[in-house]
Amino acid sequence: MLRTLIQDAAVSSAKACSHAEVEPRHVLFALAKHFRERPECAECFAPAKRALDPPGNSYGQPAVSEAATAMLDTLKTDDDAIAALKAAFPATGDASSGGVAPQTAEEGASKAEAGTASAADAEAIGDILKELDALTGLGNVKAQVRKIIAVVQANTEREKAGLKAVKPGLHLVFTGPPGTGKTTVARIVARLYAAAGALPGAKFTEASRSDLVAGYVGQTAIKTREVIDRSKPGVLFIDEAYALTPSSGVDFGHEAIATLVKAMEDFRTEFAVIVAGYEDEMTEFIGSNPGLRSRFKTYIDFPDYKPAELKEIFERMVSDVGLTLADGAGAAAERVFTRAADKQDFGNARFARSLFEQAYARMAARAALDGAVTVDELTTLLPEDIDDDLSMLSKETRRIGF
């Protein structure tokens, strides 16, 4: 059923953006993605994706808002869905331009603009650093980010005084396993760069190999340049960047790397690049091109979370959706994290999210056993709701190889 398909996709996009609620903008993005291959909908995808900015900071399962539900209820047929999509994003003649509609078509353009340069420029560095400090664990990561921003601030003050400044390299390498907060910290760094005046805007753009590499000669450079242009002014974040490392003579990853390296020099005052991935693979990636070695000077390592830290993340997810933990439930979760920590496919915060979602499902199933579900039965997670079956690890994200 179309409605169910789009709702699931909208929930996924809200979760990926760390938004607490599924809003109409998430529904519209799901529609734009679903109908992307339709000629009449092709121009809708770019503004629909931009409408998802800025990211949130919610760890819990996003709830579907009333406004999103109302929009979903109108999706009876493909024609209904396409009409809703085109009404929200009128054709502009250029897929790279056009308004966005986070909540309504009228609000779209102004909110998208606020999500780029102006919004972060108005932020205070201290307020953003408080958000960084509020993240669980990551003590060394926080210290390194603070050091980078301190250098930026010092240079700004020296320039104001007419002194020569040593410009810092804003391009960063984040190394570590999945689920350790690399994307979240990258978003914060983008805002810090803008607030400190290192970059003229705080736009945050995520990209992967599929966004940069094409299947034909000459097309990869064009595709990569489009992503770079879309990233300015702000930060381009490439997760699992090692996937760009050429694996054969016909691999166009080298073309994407060459285009990226040139842009990092040509537009060094307009955007920064943060690449992320497993440490060994990232070492190989940086070593694959002399330009990468000369431009990426700062490495920040993201270690696995400790079981106690994962328990804290789990408890935050529970709190974010208005649930409470019964006595012993938190300890049960920490025991699961302790057992899972040594497993090969451990997903850190992603595993914590999976554990929470399974606990929520068990609570719901328990409440439905007598055939009459009440709100009182849906407010507390019990120790028996915490699933200690580690088979879910096999479903966590694995390394991607090319």
C-alpha cells in the first residue's frame, strides 16, 4: 500500500536526520525519493532533500505528527501523491533551485535559507559547544574539536589586530567504527566553523560514493562538482569515504578524488571536507592520493562506546519518547551492551537504538496480550522487555567494500 510505504520511508528519513517528529517535509521527501524517476517529479528531489535541514538531536523513535498523518491520509493513489509533491515544490526549470517546504510550501524557502548560512552565523560558539559537551562520552573528541575552534578564534583576533594569522586546515578525518557519533559531531563542527567565522555558512551536506561516482567516463567529475557546489558554504561530510579508493583500472573513484582535492584548494574559504570511516581503510584512502595527504592533516579518533555510556544513550532514547525504565531495566540493558561489545559487528549507538526499538516492541506486545491495550501499559519498560538475544548484531551495518 502506497501510504504505508511512504510512511515507513518518512519515519526513516526523520530518524536519519535525528528529528523527534515525522513532519510533512519528511513525507514529501519520501514521495520525492519514491517518484524520483518520473520526469514530472525529477525537480522535486533536490528541494525536498534540502527541506530536511537543519538536523535535530533526538535519539528516539520519531513520532508521526498529526500534520504528517493528515498528509499521508490523502495518498490514495500515485496521482494523489504526485499532485501533492508538485503542489509543494512547483517546477522551477532547474533541479538545483526552487523552494522547499518543511511544513508548508510558503514556509519552505525561508526555512531552507535559514538552515544554511544565516542560521548558524547567528549562533553563539558557547551554545554550540554546550551541545557538544552534552553528547555522551567522546572526551578526547570534544577536546580536539575545542582545540580546532580555539585556533580559529585566535586567528580571527590576530587578524583584527593586524597580526599575521596561521590559517588552520579545516578539513578533517574522523576514524572509528559505526555508531560512535561521527555524523553528529560533523554537524556540530559545521555550525562551529560558521559561528567562529571560519566559513561563511553552516550548510551540512552528506554524501557517499554513489553521490560522487558515475558509471561513465567524464561523468564522475561533473557529479562530484555538483555535490561540492551544493555543499557551499559549509561542510561536505563523506561517510565511508574509503569506498572511493580505486579498486581497479576502470574504477572512477580516482576521478572523484581528484575533483575533490582540487576543490578543497580552490574553495578553501567556502567549504570544508570531513571524511569518515574505519581507521585502517581511511589510512589506505588518504594514502591513495598525494593531494589527500597534503590536505587532511587533522585526525580525530572515535572509540567504541563503553557499556555504561551506551546505557546512558539508551536511557536518553527512553526519556525522549516519554517512557520510563522500571527497576532493573537499565541494568539489564547494560548487561546486554557488555556482552555485545566484543562482537565483530557491534554497532555502538546503532545497536542501542535497535535494542530500544525491540524493547518497545516487546512492551507493546505484552500490553496487547489481553486484547485491550491501555496507555498505562505503554509507559514503562520492564527488565523482561530488554532482549538479550544478540542475533540483531548480524543486521547491523557492515563494512562496504568495492
